[in-house]
Amino acid sequence: MATLVDTYEQQYAILTADITGKIGQLSSTSSDRKPLIAELDRQLEEAHELLEQMELEVREVEVSQRPRLRTRVDSYQAELRRLKQDFQSACSTSYIDGFGDGSEELFINDGLSMKEEQRQRLLNNSERLERTGNQLLAGYRTVIETEEVGNQVLQDLAIQRETIQRARSRLRETDADLGRSSRLMSGMMFRSLQQRFVLIGVSVVIGIAIIWFIYYAFSKTS
């Protein structure tokens, strides 16, 4: 929400700077003022709508930020009221003949002081616009830095993922080697058991043969 309020503030600063310049232009001209007056009417209404949008956004921000933003909106509303007063004064500005022939016109003293005030307000609006631009630039730099950090984190995660995948591959290879070793050991144990059974069988046969030979020998002597 605060970012949207900043955007409205930038739009408002640009708009009020343009309004201030056009009010000064309106005060210094006496011919064909209707298009300029109509344009100023439209811009003042647009500025009023921007302030209404700001008020709505301020109501949605966090409570801790609300008083600061509320104060800024109040100052903008006071400034807009002054611009409307200047606009009304410029619409009714009187002119005097400076040289008596009608070829050149000068403002009356009130008009001159109002023009100086408008020039000062234009400078203030320009300064505020510059500050807003600097804030947006700082925000943009923060976004860029955050994006760079995010990219670095993603790269680190990708490297860690590759490391984990390689470790899993090595683990699968180790499991396969263990499986082959287990099968070899099982085969060796089976062959060892076979050899034992063969030896036992041979021993039994030899034992039986010896017993039979002894029995046969004793039987023959008797």
C-alpha cells in the first residue's frame, strides 16, 4: 500500500507543478484565456481525485504508518486549496496600461506578489518531485540488489542440488557394488558348502570301506 501512496504522490507533484506554471501563465495573459481556464479546471479536479485516492490508500496501511501518511495528505490538501485560491485570483486579475498606448500591460502589485508566490511554490513542487524521484530510484536500487541476492541464492541452490544428485548417483553405484559383492559372497559360501558336503561324503565312503575291509579281514581269519 505504501508503494501505491508513493506513486500517487509522484503523480500529484507532477500535476501540481504543471498547475502552478499554468496559473502563472494565466495571470500574465489577457487574450484567449478560456482554453487555459478549462484545462486548469480539469487538472484541479484531477488533483482532487488523486488526493481522494491517497486517503483511501492511507486507510488501508498499517496503523504505525498511518499518522505520517495522514499528515502528508493533509499538507497536500492545504496546498490544493491554495492553488484553487490562486486560480480564482488569476481568473480575476486586473491589468493596467504600462505606457498608455495599450501595447504592453503590467500586473498590479497584488498580481506581482502572487506571481512570486507561485514561482516559489513551483520551486517547492520541483524539489518535492526530485525527492520523490530519489526515493523511487533508491527503491529501484533496493529491488535490483534484492534480485541479485535472489539470483545468487538460486545459483547456490542449483549447485547444492547438483552436489546432492552426484552424491545420490555415487550412493546408487555403491549399492550396486555392494549387491554384486553380496552375490559373490553368497556364491562363494555355496561352493564352500558344496565342497564340505563332498568331503563329508568322501569321508563317509572311505570310513565305510575301511570298516568293511576290517570286517572282511577278521571274517576270513576266523
